[in-house]
Amino acid sequence: MSKHTHTLSLVNGQKVKVHERVHFRPYMLVFYILLVLAAVIVIIPVWWMVANSFETIKSYAFPNPPKFWPENFTWNNYSLVMMNTNIVGNLKNSAIVTAQDVLFNLFIASMAGFVFSKGRFPGKQPLLLLILSSMMVPFEIKLMPIYQIIQAMGLNNTYLGASLPGCLTAAFNIFMIKKFCDDLPDELLESATVDGASKFRTFLQIYLPLMGPIIATLTVTTVMTSWNDLLWPMIVLSRDEMRTVQSGLSQLTNSSFGPHAGMTCAASCLSILPLTVIFIFMQKYIVQSVAATGIKQ
Amino acid sequence: MQKTVKRQGFFKKYGEWYLMLAIPVIGSIMFNIYPLIVNAFQSFKNTAGSWVGLVNYNILFTDVLWPKAIINTLYMGVIGVGLSIPIAFLLAYMLNRVPFAKNAFKTIYLFPMIVSIVAVSMVFKFIFNADANSPMNLFLQMIGLPKSDWFSGVSTSRETVMIMTLWKSVGHAVILFFAGLQTMPVELLEAADIDGANEWKKLWYITVPNMKNTLIFVFITNSIGALKRFADVYAIASEYGQPGDTLVTIMIYIYRKSFSTLFYKDLGVASAASIILFLFIIVITVIEMRVTGESESLISNSRKRGAR
């Protein structure tokens, strides 16, 4: 009756995996065909991009009909893009901004999430509302004033300027960490206070290590959003040597003289390489993080 | 005297909590409240900084590009949400009903999420080239349809961008729907099996009603995202929004008015446009809170927790 490879059932009060035979139903074949079709549609464009980055392309256009395997394998596109554009510098900038984002954002968020979850002090509710309000006001509509503030602080074209506005508000991560912290026992704080530990130390030494799962989840989502962010880094890091990989790439693909086809492919491949490596090694984890947070870039 | 003692006691008792919150509180004021207020004031001022009342709003609404930007944004939003939710839901539903390789499919569908939109646009510009020999036009030829201009056609550019965005973001919705389906009790479907319900009836009468909350969540986040549409159209058409201004969205309009190097800049008008966009988003957020109910909304949730 069951179509599930394993169902959970209770034996002596313990959950046990019971393997049942899968009864094949005709609808499954239809489902698999459609699922595979969707997977092929998802894979083809990326495959084409990678294949063409290794192809010898002598013109500004890609070969038509499309090739899905390089006939004349070459690293030439990669050396061209590395010599003629600042892609390596762009990648470095992106890495620095992303690392900064993760560190600042998660440190600030985990501390604030802890305080909002475990703290007892007057004005907690209004302060929480003040911080969460930045989730209601999208970053996009505050673009110009924020840029003016960053400029007035002399932080435009600095890595710090790229990270600061996002990290100092961090509302979403604060909210997620607060929710996680709510399920941690209050008694740890009480006993630490009795032992005379300061609140900050309690946070750092007792609660922070317990937040592992949520911090890992938010690290994954923060890395993905900040690596792929285009609008803000493009505005604040506008000097060519400061551009992140996304804005560097968009400059390359949008340039009016028409970039060399193989070069754009190679540059695109380089831009997705770091996240792809992370994705391959942590795929299951990333799927879980997305399901848990619902975050969307 | 006593008052100072009391105050010292207050800080001794609570001071550390406040100190630990200092950074995000200052940050929220600096990068959220203050910019919002500045924006609101800016929308009533001219470029020289003097108060001009509603002139900027007047300029905005007489600009021929502005209604186009709103129409483009809404049109692309409707197509995008209308395509992605049913497709993602069906994929998730099928995934939930097959026995093997669920995780492999989920991983593949999610992969485009990590590919930056700029790289994606480069590939899609090739696949959907207006050239008669481009992959998609060859495909149309194969099934006997006339060639299309795709990104470069006034009547097809917005739809083509939505195909690209669908490709990139469908996996995200699939994952969320799948997670929702997993929490649905298996007994419901098994009971329906016994009653002899067919797949379609099970989907429509059991699964969809049970998934209401997830559906609303995905719908709302996608709608808000659609109002702020920037990266995908920018990656395709830069700030020009060509062909025929079909790819000028509200955010592209604001970007052009505030940061462009090629078009006439006007901060006041950009702020007015930002305020209008903000109102749009507020309306959707309020609808969200109404629909999902007070108990599930963000604020009431935290209020409930805080009251302990």
C-alpha cells in the first residue's frame, strides 16, 4: 500500500525505519520523465557555458548551432580574461566583502538575537521593533541616502563601506537567531549570573557555542546573498580596482564594444566557481538552509 | 542622592544588555530610520535643496517613462509569479510522490540560485538571441514556429526575461514547497488512495488546501521581490531598459534618476519614486499580515515571546 521507501513506525516507543517494497505505479514514470526534463533544462545552460569557456572561439559571437563539448580544447579564454580584465582582483574583492559580511553580520546578529531572546530589560519590545523595521523597508528604496551617509563617512570605495549598511542592520539574521535562542534553556543564563559571569561572557562562552546549527545555516545564506549581490556593491565600489566580481562581470558583458565571446564565458565560469565548489561539497546543507530560512536573493 | 543610586542600580542591572545592543540599534537608526526620513523629505525638495511641495510627484507622474516603469514591473511580476508558483508547486508535488533520487533533483533545481544573474544573463542572451540560428530559434524552427526576437523584441523582451528568472529561481520555490509537503500527514493521501481518488483530485482537494501557508509565503515574498525587480533586467539591458523601454522597472527608474551617468539625474524625483515603491510594498505587507493572520506575523510573534 505504501509507496514510500521507508516509513517511520513506533516499535517499543522508538522510531524505527521500516523498509517496504516500492510498488511501482504508472504515474511515477510520468513524474520521473517530467522531473528529468526539468533537470535537463536547468543543467543545459550551465553546461553550455562551461563547455564554451574551453572552446577555441575566434570571433565575438558564439558558434551556432551551439556546441556542448569543446572541439578544440584550450585554456586560452581563461588566460585572455585574466590578462585583459581585472577578474582576479574582482574575485579577491568579492571574497573580502563576503568574508567581512559573514563575520560582522553573524557576530552582531548572534549577540543581538541572544539579548532579545534571553534579556530582561525595559524597552526590549520597542528596540526589537526598531531593528526588525528594517526588514519592512527594503534596502532598495534607501539606496541614495545610505550612499550619501557612506560617502560622508569617507567609506565609498572601501570594503568596509560595502559591508557596513547590511551588517549593522542584520534584521533578518537577528530574527532567525532570536527564534533559535528562544528554544535554548534560560537556566544557563541564570546559573551563569549566579556564578558572577558577565552577560557578554555568558553569551560568548555558553550560548554562542550552542548556536552552531543556526549560525551555520545563516552563514550559508549570507555567503550566497553577499557573493551574488549586484546593486549595492556596484554603487559603493565604483572604482575599477574595487569592483566585486558581479559588477566587474556586468561591466564586461554590457560593454558597448562587444566583448570576446570566449572571454565572457570564461569570466562567468570564474565568477561561479567559488560558490559551485561550496555547493558541491555542502549541497545537502544548502538545500536545508534554504528550506529553513526561505531566504531569497 | 537617592536618585543617583537608583540610576546606578538601573545601569548596573540593565546596562550590559543595552551595550550589547548598541551596534544594531545605532545601525538601524543610521541605515534604516534616518534614510527613510531623508528620502521622505528629499521627495519634497528640488535639486537645490529648497522646499517645493508636491512638484517632484507632479514631475514623476507626468514623466512618460514612469507609468511604463510601473506597468513593466507589474506585468513582469504577474507573469513571473504566475509561472513560477504553479511550476514549482508541480515539481515539488511530483518530487514528493516519487520514491528515489529526491535529493539529487532538489540539488539540481537549486543550483541556478548560486549562479549569479550576470552570468545567467550572458548565457541566456546567447540562447535567446534574435539571430535566426540561435538555439531557441532553431528549436522554434524545428517545431514549425516562426522565429522570435526574444530579448530584442518589444513584444517579447519582458517575457524572455521572465523565462530567465524562472530558470534561476524556480528551485528556491521547489525547496520551500517540498519542505511544506513533507510536513503534510501521509495518512491524508493514503486515505484518499483507499477512497480511490485520482492524482488530480488528491492534488487539488487535499494537497493544495493543506499547503495554504507555504503558498502564501512564497507568493508574498515573490511579489515583493517582483516589485523590487532590478538585477535581472539590469543584467540584460543595463540601465537603458531597451528595447522600447520595456525593461525599465521601478527600480531601474530610481537607479537612473539617482546614479546614472548617461541620463538626467534628479534626486527629488528619485526619492518620490522610492516613496511610491515603499507604499506599494507596505500595501502588500499589510495584505500579507491580514491573510496569514495576526498569530503568524512577525511582530505579534515576537510580542508574544517578549511578554513572558
